[in-house]
Amino acid sequence: MDIRAFQDLIEAIYYERDSGRGLEGTHMWFCEEVGELTRALRRGQQDELMGEFADVFAWLSTLASMSGIDLNEAVNAKYGRGCPRCEATPCSCA
């Protein structure tokens, strides 16, 4: 699944509920998920990481949708040519 398809899926599943909560409330949920990912990384909980990364990406997708941002376009615009600063892959910035 590509980024746009994932964002569309998350919109179909959660957009109405998340929009009702508002941007601030949804951002708080996003931060909570980032905290759960942080804990799993710190504790070396490999079995938890896949789900936590997916949750963070889902909440990020919701925030982007609520803000009118297409994540696929945003990622390609910023990173489509490599490093946003030097445009090299891998980055060659000093």
C-alpha cells in the first residue's frame, strides 16, 4: 500500500471521529502513541514495534488529513530528490 492509499484508508476509518475531537485532541492522541513507540524502542520490545510504528503513522495520517495535507505529496516535495538540503543520497551535508 502506498502513502496516499494508506491516508485514504485511515480517513475512511477514523476521519469523522477524529475531526469531531478536533486537531488539538487528535494531536494529544498522536503524542500518546509516540510515547508508546518510545517505550517499546527503549525496552527493546521487538514484538511491539511493528504495531507502534503503524499506530504513529496512522495518527500522523489523520493529523495531515485534518490539516488538508496529502502526505504523499509532502514527502515527495521534501525528500523526492534526496536530502532536502544537499539533494544527495546518502546525505553529504557537513
